[in-house]
Amino acid sequence: MDVMDQGRMAILGDRAGVPFGIWQPERNSGLDVVTVPGSLCWLELYTPDLPAAAGFYNSVFGWETSAITFDEGSCTCVNPTTDMAGVGRFAKLADPYGARFAVIRSESPQG
């Protein structure tokens, strides 16, 4: 759909039915800043089939993916604030409508 004169967007689903959005810029180019403090630095995907999802996003968008294993294993619930060495402090939250999201305060790069 058109978003006024700002661009076009679509909400799609991957092979597991996980929804995601795409943006075709016009006046609003989208993410201009991604590597400075306060900018977007981390995206997560919760999927029942990681290999299929990684293959899908690579074949459709050319995106590389990586998995992080936690001692606690995987979790599909809202988590309290957690410190992760080399990454930062993060929490998984849910808004009043049940939409889940995470926030992170990244550690400063070493060296």
C-alpha cells in the first residue's frame, strides 16, 4: 500500500507464517542511521524452523542470519532485563495489545 508520498509498504509472511514488513522508499528513505548510539542495532526473529527461515530470508533478500544460543535455551515468553556479555543489556516486552518487542542498550565496542 502507498503511505502518502513517503513510500510503499507491505506486511508479508515467511514460510512459517511469521509476519514481517517491507518498505520501498520514496520521500522517507527508511533507516539512515544504523551504527551509532541510539540507532537500530539488533533484530530478532522467533520461528519454529530456523533453517527454513534462514534459507527464506537469504533467498528473498540476500540477508545473512546468525543464531545465538543461550544457556537457558530458547524462550517464546516476555523476559526481564538481562545482561549479555559483549552485547549489552536487553529486555523483551509486550505492549498492551500483546505485540512483542525487545529493547537493548548496547555495550561500547572494545578496541
